[in-house]
Amino acid sequence: MSTIQEVAKYAGVSVATVSRVINKSDTVTEKTRLRVEKIIEELNYEPSALGRNLRTSESRLLLVLLPSISNPFYSEIINGIQDTVISQGYNILLCETDSNPEREAIYFNMLRNRLADGIISMDPTVNKDKLIELAANYPIVHCSEYDEDGTVAHVTINNELAAYQAVRHLIKLGQKNIALINTDETFLYARERRRGYEKALLEFGLPIRKEWIYHADKLEFQRGQQAVRKLFQQDDKPTAFFAVSDIYAIGALKEINAKGLRVPDDIALVGFDKISFSNMTYPTLTTVAQPMYRMGCTAADMIINKICGKEVESIILDHELVIREST
């Protein structure tokens, strides 16, 4: 493999001049540039991307933080991010944090050491204080989850309104005994979706029953099953469920079917996210659709604009209630 020194020797110029030609410097004469480019082609010389990036302080690499790659919610967002950044000359590195502070520290240090140009965080478990501190000096964007004070620019949907509309849909169908399958409320989206649930109940004069609000500790299919088992142990059983994730809703559906009950005749069910599996269940799942691919594209545009020094504002995208067989 040819070296930059060989190119310089055969072109009759210095290594610095070859470097300037490679980096499109306008200080090189047209005659010299053409001679160097001809030698580069003849020797089949390939410049080191790493070396060039170190010289320009650019890695062209973006870190995407997420708690778990196994969650299907992230798939379409990642597709949107990847399609957008590749078209603009960047690449992404998926960083599964597994809610581990040591892993977070590794990825944060990559940004500090200029091994990455920016971070798109989709991780609701990430240390918010450290991320905000880092965002004061480096390009960072939140996608989906974000900090409530809005310090870091983000792209998301109106979670409270979406939850309100989902529960209102159940109430309009005649449902009055509606349970909530929620996740850990240290996450902002969980608090917002509970507020939407409660707002709809209060608007129609229905009581907020704490015993009908189930908090799962992990975002897993089995937690939806456990929620139904727990809530059905009560003498006064709910006749409808609003789950803050399709993963919970699909688990709940499995447990409802196992009990010999029919959806929607005996139990109505609404999920959230519109992951691909939500249209593969029997019956198909009514759900709140998040524009996941567009969310990813938007987050990617935002982080690249930040890297380029442009002003970036937070964006709230539209959602849609997709009504299917489960209601």
C-alpha cells in the first residue's frame, strides 16, 4: 500500500503539500493540485480517514445512547437517524447503556476526547445532570425522552395529550373502569402519560383509583402479564386497560386471552408507540402512533446543525391514535 511520503516523492512536492491537496486547501496552485492528484491515482493511494479526522478535529461519528437494543420502539428511530446522517457524511455508533453509569462514562468520555462529534440520547435512565453539564460544551440532543426544564434541545411528542386522547377514546366507548399499566415514574414520559390518563378520567367525572394504577419496574413483555394478574386479583376488576407501551399491552393481551376473556368484548385495550408487533396480535392493538422514523430524522438534523454551530430549538411532533380491533 502506498504512503503519503511516496506520493510526495513522485509528485516532487512536500508531504505538507500532498496533505493540503487531500484536504482541498485553496493555497495549492491548480497545476500542483492536478500533478498530485494524478500521482495519487497512479499509486492508488488512500488517505487515512482517522489521520484526517484527527487533524480537522472531526470524527464524523455520532453516538446514539439507548437503554436496550432489544426494545423494538427504537428500531424505526435508529433507521431515521442512520439514513439522515449517512446522507450528510456521518456514521453512528449504537451505545447500549443498560442503565449502567460506568458505560455512560465511557461514552461521555468519547465525546470529551473528540472521538465522537455529538450524542443523540434516547435513554430515559441516563444521568440527566451529567448530560446537561456535558451539553454546555458539546453537541447533544434528546430524542423521545428529555429533561423537563428543556436545557437540552429535544424532539418528542406531547405525551400527556396523547395519553388523554387514548383514555378519552375508551371512555367514549362506554368504558368507566379503566386501569393504567405504567412504568417507573422517575421517567418523564411515564409521569406525562399518567397525567393524561388522570385528566381524561376527571373530565368525565370518573374517580382516579390508585389501586388501578400499576407500575412495572422494567419495560418487558412479562410485566404486562403481571399487571393483569395483579389487577384481576381485586374484587372490583377493571374492564379496560391503557398501557404506556405496546410491549406492556401485548403482554396484557396474552394474559387476558389466557384467562378466557375476549378483547374487546370483555376487556378493551389500548397501547402506546405503534411498534410493528402491534399489528400482528389477535386482535390487533389500538395504539398511539409515534412518528418514530421522522423523530430519528429530526434528531439527526438537529445534532448535525448543532455540530455546525447553528441554533437548535426543541420540536414537538404530531402523534396519532390508531384505532384497531382491541377497542
